[in-house]
Amino acid sequence: DTGVSQDPRHKITKRGQNVTFRCDPISEHNRLYWYRQTLGQGPEFLTYFQNEAQLEKSRLLSDRFSAERPKGSFSTLEIQRTEQGDSAMYLCASSLRIAASSYNEQFFGPGTRLTVL
Amino acid sequence: SQKIEQNSEALNIQEGKTATLTCNYTNYSPAYLQWYRQDPGRGPVFLLLIRENEKEKRKERLKVTFDTTLKQSLFHITASQPADSATYLCALEAGNMLTFGGGTRLMVKP
């Protein structure tokens, strides 16, 4: 257990439905990341936050994907109008970034496995 | 285009031997490179980080090398054990984003 939790662990939904996933990072971590991982591939970066600011969102897969971190603590990832191609593992990670030159070890949660029927 | 390549074929070795995994990259100039371990159905777990000015780094039975001229990192597990069986991912940071290779699955047989 890395201290990063995700909920739910599994989600089955029908095509066209909206889904929302939650991530609770390690409490003192200021950075939070979302990734998508498909079978046999490495995690694919989607977006990240520093505190409550979303600093990179150009890698979100489409405008159906959005993420929030309203108070700089937990974060949510929403997928609207789900498609079968959205089926994947969605991973959240957090890290503590102290200075621009500090390295960025990331602590990953267990992931949410999404299946779109 | 930028690429991070790891051997997609599984690596099968006998217990006690040294496992060597390769990570090659193109069109990156990373300040550092990271290695993670991932077990089935779980998130990746950080193992080691090596900076561009470091040639080698060790942690217990793990050793990582980083050759910025060859654009390659090697990850070694000495005295391998069946418990080391997992997928190993290398990752580079560029622009505050961590980009992962596809991972190599290691199987250590008793």
C-alpha cells in the first residue's frame, strides 16, 4: 500500500454513460497525476495538478475527459459519454515537488479498472 | 518522434541468475530516468532513479546504468528470485510529464 487510494477499484458501465473516479493522494503531496494504462502497455500520461491548479491537460484523450482537484487534496477524473475504447485501467499518482530541480518519484494508487460494454 | 522502447518479449531466467532489462530512448534529453515495478492488477512501484550525470546506481540487488550517449539504460537484478517476477517499466520525465516505456515482463523460474 503506497498511501494513494482510488475508488472504485472496478467500474462496469454501458456505452454512453458518464463515469467519475476518485483519487486520494498522500496527504502532504502537492502533485497529483492521472494516467491510463491498457493491457501490455505502460501508463499513458493524461493530466496533472500542482495543488489545485491543473498545469497540463493537453494530453487528455478528448474533450469527454475532464479532471478536477478543487481543494488541492483529492481529485476526480470524469469521462462523459463513455465509449468501448475507454476501457482501461486508470491510475492516479502523487508526488512531492519541493523545487524545480527536485526529482519526481511518483507513488501510484491501485487503479480503477473501467469496462465499457 | 519521441520513443521509449523496452523489450516487449518476456524475459525468462533461472533463479539465482542476473536479469538484465534494457530501455532505449530517442529524441529525449532527460535529466533523469526512473525504473518502476508493476505486478498484475496493481499500480507501478518506484524502484530507482538515476540522473544524467550518474553512470550507475545501486540499491540492494538492483543496479541501473545510464548512458546518455547511447541513449540507453540497463536495469540489472542480481541473484534473482521468483518473487522478482513482475513487469519492469522505465520512465523519462520531459516537461513535468513522466513518459513510460511499454515494460518488460520478467519471469524467474525456481
